[in-house]
Amino acid sequence: MNGFELPKIPLGDAVEALVEWIEINFAVVLDMISDGLDWIIEGIKDLLLLLPPPVFIALAAVLVWVVTRRDTKLAIGSALGLLLIWDLQLWSLAMETLALVLASTLFALIIGIPTGIFAARSETVHKLVKPCLDFMQTMPAFVYLIPAVVFFGLGNVPGMIATVVFAMPPVVRLTALGIQQVPKELTELADAFGTTERQKLIKVQLPVALPTIMAGINQCIMMALSMVVIAAMIGAQGLGYKVLEGIQRLDIGLGFEGGLAIVIIAIILDRVTQSLAPTRTER
């Protein structure tokens, strides 16, 4: 049996040919998508930079205090964290990172939550979606950068596309799981009162599944932030680019400052999204 080799299936060549075909035949559509996404990212960034840093920090602290049900320690900690980012002269880069994360999360939720609802309500859809999610979650994040660059070039847009693909699976999985775990008695009671499928979804299933869905949103945001440095490799700007610059120059201080700013933003977003989930007493 020595020397015997299975003939290699030209899978890589087929994928390369498919990507090239899409690039040639859908160039106009890809350009329109790229322009639209770039406009959204720049719009969010301009909006975040509209306020001077001191005003933004004060408003953010008040917002955290209100959303977290008057958690004074977290509000003060958030303000101090943002002040540190401003002091390190990373404010503009931090707002660019925040814009990229918010835009990516928004698109991941727009696609992910409806997909999760369909997967929960249809066994066929669930069987189709599950292997796709397995593929998206286990494929190394770097692989997403290659088609994103081929289709959309370098910059924030391909970084956003790769981030959406990487961060979406938790939203789909946890939305489907939350709806599937709604007690059967509740859905039977809704059926007994003659509710339509739409009414049952909006008034029974989604409210009961909301804590699980919020956990999915939280995970989506965290994964989007974890892609910031990887996306910087294809020209995405922001704090990730600063960390990448530190790696390239072997400048530990530069990389640490950028990484610390990412951690501060991650902690604030994590605590805020956790607080948005309804508590047991509120349900």
C-alpha cells in the first residue's frame, strides 16, 4: 500500500473559482454594499465624536447608572475608565472601534435574531442552520479575512463583514434555545385562548425567552470586540490597529495601552447589556 495516495478533491480550487466568479459578476453590487456599510460606520463614528470627551463621559456615566439600576460604583468606574482612554490620547481610535463594534453587532442582530426564531419554530430550518453555525464558529477567524478582502478591499468594511460572520452564531443559537425552552404549558395556554402564531411569538415566547436572547446579544458584542485586533490586519482602524502597531514594532507599551482601552470598553458594554436583561422579579 506504500506510495498509494487518494486523488485530491480540488475543493480549494472550486472555492477560489466561485469567489472569482462572484467578484467579476457582482462587482457593482459589492461596491454598493461597501459604500453603504462605510457610510454607516462613518456616520456612527461622527455621531460618537460629535460631543466633546468630557460631555460624552458624563453622559455615559449617567446612562450606565440608569441602565444598571443605580449602580453607582459601576457608573463611577465607567467614567474613570473612559477618562483613562481620553488621557492616553486614544479617544478618537476608541470611538472608531466602538462604531465598528456597534455597526457589526447591529447587522449580526438583524440577521441573527430572525434566523434564531425560524430555527426554533421549524425543525427543517434548525437542521439546515445548525451545521452552518458549527462551520462559522469553528472556522479560524483569520479565514474570514480572505474573502472579505477579495470582495471589499482593505479598510473598515471588510473588517465589519468578517466581524458579523464571526459574532453572529451565539445570537442565533441562544435565540433558538430561549424560544425552545419556553414552558409547553404556556404555549398550550396561548393556543387555548385562540392566539395566532404571531401573537404567541410576540406576547409569550419572546418575552419569556428574553433573558436568553440578551445573553446571546452580550456574547455577540464580546465576540465583535475580540475581532477588533484581527480585523486590523486587513486595514480596519481603531484600537485594534494600535495593538497591531505595537506588535509590529515590538512596542509593549503601545500594545498594552490599546489592549487596555479595548478591555475597558468591553467591561462597560458587558455590564450594560447584562443589566438590560429582565430580572426574575421583573418577569
